[in-house]
Amino acid sequence: MLDDHGVPTVSITQVPEITELAKPSLSCFVAHPFGLTLGNIDDKDTQRAVLLAVFEAAYSDAPAGSIVDLGFAWELDDLRE
């Protein structure tokens, strides 16, 4: 509805297979663990980078229903460290 009026909508997903079923207008895939979608605690640089990439995707020419892989990957081996 908002998209029809020129206001882009975008969501962030960590499980693209489920997102495909919901068919959002545009979704951005971030390969981070649940609870740390934007990045690790106190990692302001990554958090900011993810948000800026999502905003950029919102204004891209990606067709409706797209899931855009933003290219972020989790680097830590153990979340308990």
C-alpha cells in the first residue's frame, strides 16, 4: 500500500526461505544470528553499515518481491565469547 504511493517499504530477513512465503514488497537478507540482526553488541560500525545498506536497497530498482542479499556474514565462531 505504501509502495503504491511512492513510499518504499523494506524488511530485514535472516531466513529468506520463510520470507519468500510471506512475499514482502522488498526484503534484505543479512546472514547474522537471531538477536544480532544488525551486528554484534557495541559494533556500531557494522550496525550502521547494515542500516545504510537497507536504506540503499529500499531506493534501488529491485523488483517487487525481491530478497536482496546485502553481503553481510557473521565472522565470530562462538557467540559466547
